[in-house]
Amino acid sequence: MSEIDSAVNTIEDRIGYSFRNKELIREALTHSSFANERKINKLSCNERLEYLGDAVLELVSSDHIFRNYPDMPEGRMSKFRASLVCEEALAICAEKIGLGKLIFLGKGEEQSGGREKPSVTSDAFEAVIGALYLDGGIDTARKFITEYVLQNAEEHLVTADPKSALQEKVQAMNHDTIEYRIISESGPEHDKSYSVEVLIGGKVCGSGTGRSKKLAEKEAALEALRRL
């Protein structure tokens, strides 16, 4: 069995799906550096599938948020989706299925640590989504996205907008007022650091530090959420 066929079998086993068109998943695993070194047609690397997978992922995640969070305003929906489909989040998803070890890389990209680069693994993950969509349709792609991207959506909701998450939690508990208070500023004007504490019903429940008031408030809200 060739290295390519072995990688295809491995990814199919891990995601629980057997491709009817094996060429699609081979292409999804082929980085442009590998295609260039092997003189393969440039269209046979995973860039086009990544483009398609990105669109499918955005549709499915948008649909999930729209249906499951009916009271969420548009601005917060956009932040929530962005936290789910950003490079860092998708690289973690790719790690869950060991995708980095299965990508076909050129020697140069391999030597530069390509298998651990979030940009490489997240793109390959989106390419797999594109391949699933073409091979099995939207329901197949949705099942994969739901299992590997949307399963822990609630965690992303908190980290994407912790101030709103804290507001909702406090309102559900007792309707106490929330106040953010700057307790210190340090550093020169171009490189300031702010320390903020968050008070719920007049009681300090969290604190945070950041290079802007907004970031410090976000950290304070996260700490308060962990304590509640």
C-alpha cells in the first residue's frame, strides 16, 4: 500500500466516512508544496477544496447559531461564528483527528515544521470539509462539522464575548448590576497596561489586566464566569 493510500485509509477510519471518490480526499490532503515538488497539476493541491470547505463551514456554523440562539443579536452572532471558524480553532479541530501527520508536504515545508503550522492544518481541515461536501452532500459535511467544530460551541461563546456571557448569566441568576472599574494604569502612553475589576451587585467577582481597557474588562469577565 502506498503512503498516500495509507493516509486516505487512516483519515477515513478516524472520521468514520468512506469516500466514494478517493481522489477528493487525496486532494484535500495535498499541500501546494507537495504538488509543486512532484510537478503535479497545481489544481490538484487542496487550495480549491479549502476555498469550498470554508464556505460550507461558514454556512453550517451560521445556520447552527441562527437556529440555536434565537435571541442573539447579529453582532454577537458574527463574533461567535468567527471564534468557531478562526485559524486557531480549526487547527485544534485538525489536531483532534491527527490531520497534521497525514498531510502530504514538500520537503521544504516539512523541514520548516509545516505539520505543526496552524495555517497549514486549518486549511487542510477546511479542504476535508470541502471533500466531504462534494462526495456526500451537505448532510455529510454538516455531520462532520457538528462533531468536530460545533460540539464545544458553548465554550467558544464564552471566550468570544465574555462580557455578554456574564451579563446573561447574572441576569438569569439574580439581575444584579454589573460594573467594571479601573483599579490601575501603568506604562507610557503608547504602551499602557490597565487593571480592571468587575463588580456584581457591588461585590468584586473578578479582575483582569490588558493593554486596553476593553481587553482588561474581557479578562475580568472571564474570571468572574469561572467563579460563578
